[in-house]
Amino acid sequence: MKTILAETIRSIAATFVFAIILCGLYPVVVWGLGQALFHHQANGSLIVSKEGKVLGSEWLGQQFTSDKYFDSRPSAAGTGYDATSSGGTNLGPTSQKLNDSIKSAIDAYRKQNNLPADALVPADAVTSSASGLDPHISPANATIQVARVAKARNIDPAKVRELVEQNTDKPSLGILGEPGVNVLKLNLALDALTAK
């Protein structure tokens, strides 16, 4: 009986010790290191205006509806770009609903960007990502949108292409992943350019 009681007391003591370490000290240390070493990233990589207004995050997509802005990748997260309901459509390649929505999105993309009816459309322009919150589009997608945005803003397309290049994130370590254009940063750079 004494052995069972001793083991029970040891188990309870170990539970309290590990609870204090793993549920208290460890999170506080990780939070403190994040704030000290990676303050911007640990707080959501927020982009803040000069007036102190949060415009968005570098890592979350958002919807732009005006022709003077580059369009983000479509979103299936909640009602669109809802970080509390992150997710894709979960429709498979044999889904008629998926095929119909892609065909509709292709037609809308071609019309919006004044493309011929047989023009190829980048996949990221008409399909959502797995999270529905992807902040990037492919350089090919951005290149197609340049003419529309330049026309809507009445600026030289070469200047818009230059901003696309400046806001293209290269593959990590030069080899991991594909290049991607951060849509929020690009649109803010366009606003800054036309504000001058």
C-alpha cells in the first residue's frame, strides 16, 4: 500500500512540475525570444500605415476589387480570406462543381484582363490555395494583370512591371519553392507611386 501511495504522490508531483515547465515557463521563454529576436514576425508581420492603421499582414491574402489593383489568388476560406475559417474547397479533380467554378473563373479572368478567348490562364488565377489565405500570386499571373492595372492608373506599364519585380519574393535559399509576388505589398507600392 505504501508503494502505491508513494507512486501516486510522485506522479502528481511530476505532473505539477511538468505543467509548470511546459505550460508556463516554456511558452513564456519562447514568447520572450520571439519578441526580442523576431518582433515583426512574432506579431503577425503586420503592414502599418504612417498613420498607424493596420493595412494587413505580409502572410495573409486579401481581396482587391478595383481594376487599379492586382487581384489576389481566389480564396475558399469562409466567405473569402477569412483567417478564422482557413481552408480550401476540398473538391476533387472529378468534381463537376470544381470544373464549373474553374471555367467560370477562367472566363471572368480573361474578360477582366482583356485576353483572347483561347489565352492560357495561370492556375493560381482561378484556383484557391489549400489555406485560402495565400498572399502571393505567380509572376505569370502578375504579368498578365500589368496592362489592366497600368491602364486603370494611367501609368507606364514598364513602371508597373518594375514594381512587380521589386515585390517578387525569390525561392527560399535560392532553391526552395517558386517565386511569388506579394499582392498586398505590390498594391501598396502602386498606391505610393500614384500618390506622388
